[in-house]
Amino acid sequence: MTLENADMRTGDDDVASVEKLVAAHDRIRKELAKVVVGQERVVEELLIAMFCRGHCILEGVPGLAKTLLIRTVADTLRLKFSRIQFTPDLMPSDITGTEVIEEDKASGARSLRFMRGPLFANVILADEVNRTPPKTQSSLLEAMQEHQVTAGGVTHSLPKPFFVLATQNPIEQEGTYPLPEAQLDRFMFKILVDYPSEDEEFEIMKLTTAATPVAVEPQLGAEEILQLQRIVRRVPCSDHVIRYAMSLTRWTRRGGGDVPKFIEDYVAWGAGPRASQHLVMAGKARALLHGRYYVSTEDVQQVAYPVLRHRILTNFNAEADGIGSNEVIGLLLKEVPRDPSDTIDDSLAQRVFAEGKTLQSEE
């Protein structure tokens, strides 16, 4: 029995754990607000992913403080930070490290020594990750999934915790290399950074043109973050919430049973099982951040967009009708029943939540 599926009873230790995580979350957000104006949704999604040991890709036009946000998050954590500016001439060894020949002056003997690259840090800012060729982009895959780097046949472990927070510009595509689907799937969240409101932009002008820069105080260290990550994984999740998350993922796959018509019309490829895992894990973290030691279908709903938007590939029909992955997710959230007693379509709810059955069980 895994820790996530264990039958947990909420006791004094569990309540204290929830309070500790909520307090840490509040302190971090308070410090971030000193430098980053607004973007509450972006900050929450970023912190949820970090407490779930996930990686994020932030997409937005230039000038929306994506880099500043990531740098400030690193400053609020007592962690080693490394920024890698991705360029077309960047090589894999430039980020992972390389072996150099080292000579002993006394004996004259030569040996190879591994020089660690900027990837050996806790928080990695992969700035404009779509500006480097696929060969270099793929060098992040092993690090993101296995938390290790292999060079010269030797495996080198990366420090813990380890987060890759990548940024990319969606409007300037000339001279860029879009991330392959396999690599996009390694990111737990794809977070969209939007323009600030009028009031927020006014506050940004006041803050950024002041004489004295604002400094943030570190709130958590490596051991505390690892402990909070373990707390998140211990949160119990009922079977019907797991089935709801699984149904959201499975209904994105065309040709698989009785899926909605808009999926058949607009989706070329749907999300894989990793999306279901991330929906449940992110739901656990969100529940804790809101002071609850259980996961609801609402928690899963709230994290559905950042988990699914980069895992749903729309087709030409969708492009012609102006339908993107976000619109597909919105339709999906309205279609999938949230509860076994959902009155929208009782037979559909029973088919989703009945024990041992899923939407595609009739195949």
C-alpha cells in the first residue's frame, strides 16, 4: 500500500502538519507580494507544483515579470538558485557539466574530473527554454525525471529539492524550437502569465520606480520544503475523487468509448496517465494550502487547466473554429459529473463513479 492510498486518520499530528503548510504558504505569498504585484493565481499554481515536487513552464509575453517572479520565489527559500539563459548555441554540457583533464603537479599523473554545470542547484530558471535546439532541451529530461545527470558513464545526483521553472515567449516564434510533446509532458504545470489589471499596473509603476529596492526575507530551507512535500503526499484522497480526476484525463482521448462529441471534433491527441497523477497530487497540495486534510473534486477542477492545457493537442478543426486546449478543458469540466449523485446525467455519473468501471470500460 502506497502512502497516498493509505487509510489515514486525521489526528493532532495531521492538524499540525496542515497548519504548518498553510502558515508557510501564507508567509511566502506575503514576501512575494513585496516584489510581485498581483498574479495571485500564478503564484498559487507555482507553489502547488513546488510542494508536489513538480516542474513548471511559464508562458507569457515579454515584460510580465516571469523571470522576476521565479527569482523572487527562490529568494524566499533558502535554496541554491541558478539561472540558465537558453540560446541557439547552448550545448548540453553547458548546463549539465563536463569532464576536464586535471594534472597532478607532483606526480604528473592526469585524471578526468567532472565540473558541475549550473544544473546542480535547487531552483533552476530555464529562461526562454524554446530558444535552444532540441539536443540541449533534451538534456533536461533526465534531470527533471530522475533528478540526476549522467556524464562519462557516471551518474551524479542533483541536490534536493530540485525544481525546473522554465519560461517561454508565445508570440515570437522565429528562430525558436518548440518543446517536443514528450518534454512538455514532464512539466507538471503549464502556467499562463497574463497582463496585469489597471490597478495592478499602477502599483507596479510605483514599486519599480521607487528609490529603494524591496528585499524579501527567506522563509523556508531545504529540509523544511522536503518535509512539507512529504506531508502533501500523505493527504488521503477518496476513490470518487480519483475516478473524477481519471475521467477528466480519459475523456480527452478521442476514439476511446463514449467520449463527448467535441473531443472527437477538436482533439488530435489527449492526455496520458501522468496527467491523472498530477491532478490528484496537485489537488492534495491545494487542499492543504486551503487548510483541509482531504481532497475534493473542486480541488481537482481548480488545477485542471495548468495540468491539462499542454497535454491536449487540438486539430485543424479546432484551429479553424478558434478552439484551443483551454476551451476544450472548459467544456470538459462542464461535461464530467463531479459527484456520484450528480443530477445533470445520473446514468453518466454512475458510469464514471461506479466501482471498477470507467468511461471506457464498455470497449
